[in-house]
Amino acid sequence: MAVTEIGRNAWQALGGDTSALDAIADVSPSPGLPSRLPAAALLSDAVAMAGLAIQQVQIDRGQRRGFRTVRVDGRRLTTSAQCERHFLLDGVAPYVWAPLSGFWEAADGWIRTHGNYPHHARRLAEILGIGLDASREEVATAISRFDAVDLETRAAQAGAIVGAVRSPRVWSAHAEGRAVAGDPLVSVRAGGGEPHSARWDGGRGRPLDGIRVLDLTRVLAGPIATRDLAFAGAEVLRVDSPRLPEIGWQHLETGHGKRSTMLDLADAVDRRVFEELLASADVVVTGYRPGSLDRYGLSVEALWERRPGIIVGSVGAWSERGPWAARRGFDSIVQAITGIAMIESADGSTPGALPAQALDHSAGHMLAAAICIALIRRRSEGVGARVRVGLARLAHELVQADDAGSGSGAAPLEPTVQTGASAAGAISTAMPPFDYPGGPHEYPVLASPWGQEAATWP
């Protein structure tokens, strides 16, 4: 079967044409992503869903009459999912993991930390009582004095990022684990109705020509979703706070086809500029913790009130209704906490990891697909929507799918990269993991430097 049960359930949850799933062919060649869990299958499903949803947009706009076979190239999928291994800026590879990121032994088990962002690293160092320039031996000694869950809890309270490594059994009994298990694979809620945007009409051009997307996301999943939308022709403007610097290579890897600007929503002038942008936006995508942007009037209800019919997409780490709804989290942390790290252990005692940040990448492609389907529904029914994908929910699906032979043991594949110049310099980057009829096979425009463009629509 070309699409797994996870993919079928996700496609049904986001409201796609279920008969269209027959258009998805088996991924070929097999992805070079060996793992005990079916991470390659999850990624393949998500990439195929993004390509299929964009075709459904083309059909809705009169650009084509039926679905063409969706073929996922295993080489492109593998390279894109492991993009950090192939990205170069002016011939230099990024340093992906900061010194305060990784697995460490606590007093009663293992933890995983995420200190790639300076503010997270600083908060963790303060908890541990060490300097930011501490050696790995000093970090290890400091962490060894804490119980794993105690350090996880202290970090959550202080705004640092720590996950206690758990077994699948322990996680499934946890209150947050139970909340996650009860969530839909893709959450869709209609509301905020308004007649469809005139920019959606017309059958010429790229699938999402005329659609405007405000991108308020960071790290990988959210930016991957909006990169997919830009690849399909949407006008995507990424908006960041000047007080929260982004990691350079991550922005450049996920920023193809977008424009990038900075606005401080706490500043009255910048806030007015943002409201002017919002007034003609079709989609807002957020990747911050639930409720963290509400004070700026960016809750779903507030957005629907000011911009009826808007599509609001979001990606999060945990369940929105569980005790960890307000907690920070990243792919690596979710893998550690939900049992994936122990399933992927090489020796049964030392935690391991998936061969790619499969939760982030899959969530991003699924969110892009959900937004496309929501735009179609808005045109036909005149309603907005709120769509969401959670990393821990995808982790739950992976763990539940665990059985003998469910993972992939494929050999490494030749990477598929494209090179080109942008205002940031000479870039080597993973090619798009999917294409669509009439669309380009590479990113037409590579990413520009972070936050250096005007806060206007083209």
C-alpha cells in the first residue's frame, strides 16, 4: 500500500478527497533512513499529502481536470529530511547542535537538552549553576546531580528545554501522554466565515498564486509548512521579533521563496504595520506555544473577528488540552520523552534517535496540506478554519506502529541538492521533496537573509 494507515487517517482528518489517495505511488527508491520505527513511511506519507493537496488546489482552480500520479522520490525525501547534513553557505557547513544540546545522564536516568537558542542555553546554565562556556565534563557533572524528571520540571518553569527520557510504557501512562493519545492526527475547526477571496479565482499561474501568508513560525515544522506554500506560489512573508534572533542556517534552509522582515508587536508603530499586513492576508501560520501570542490579538477568535474567513495554521509540541499545553518543545525533546529515543537505542540502555527530525518535517508537510484543503473549503463554503498538527501526536502514531520489520533498513542514497546565489551568499540546499504538475523541480528563489526585507506585500 503506497500510503500507510497513518497517512490515510491524517488525510481523512484534514478533509482531503479520499479517492485521491489512489493517485499516490510507492516511494522509490526506498528512503535511506534506517530506523526501528517507520519514520521513512511517515515522512513519505506527509510529503505525498502535500503534493496531493496542491494538486487538489489545481483542480479546484480549473488548472487541471484530475489527479496525476504522485511520485515521491526517496532520494529527495531523504536529503530534505536530513537537510542539516547537506546545507552549505559559501561552502561552509553549519554547526547544528550547540554545546548545551544533547543526551546526558542524570542521577536516575537520561535526559535530553536543547540549547541551540541562546536564551534557552542561558536559562539552562542558570539552573545547573554553570557558565555558558562550561566544558562538557562540567555540564555532565552538574546534570548528574539532578533527578531526570526534577530537572525537566525545573527547566519548564524557567523557560529552558529539557526532556526526561521515558519508555513508551511510562509515557503512555503520563497525563500528558494520555491527552496526546486522545488528540486527532490533524485538528481542523471551521469558523469565522466570509465570502471567498477574489484572489483565489482564475485558472492560470501557480496553484497558490494570489494567496498571502503571514509566517509567524520558528525552527523547522512551521517554516517547512510555509516553504511548501511558497513553493506552490503563495506570497509568504515571515515576520519575526527583533528580540528573538533566529539560527542563521535554519532560516536559510527553510526560507526559500519567502520574504523575511522584523516587527516588534509590542511597539505601537510596528503593530500598526502588522495590522495592515493582516488586513489582506489569507493565512496566518504560528509556531509559538499556545496562548503566547494572544496578548497581541493573535488568538484564533481575535483573528477571525478582525479578518473573517482567514485560515489559521499552527504546529505545536504537545496537546493543547493536556497539562503540558503551555510547555516548549522541539522534535528531539519529543522523541526523548515519548519513548522513541529508547526504541531507537542501539544497546537497549543508551538512548538513540531517529535518522532525521522526522516529526518536524512530517508535521510541516501535513500542515501545508491541511492549509491547502482549508483554502479550498473557504472558496466553496465561505468559512475560515483553524488547522493544527502536533509533534507528540505524530510520535504517538510512530510508537503505536512499532512492530517487527516496520522500520526501514535502506542503504544511504546519493543526496539531491541544488545550489545557487542569494543575498545571503552561495547556498547549497536540499531540493524540494515533492513537485506538482506544471511546477518547478527546484526552488525558483533561494532564501534571503533573515529579517532584512520591508514589511509589505509585493
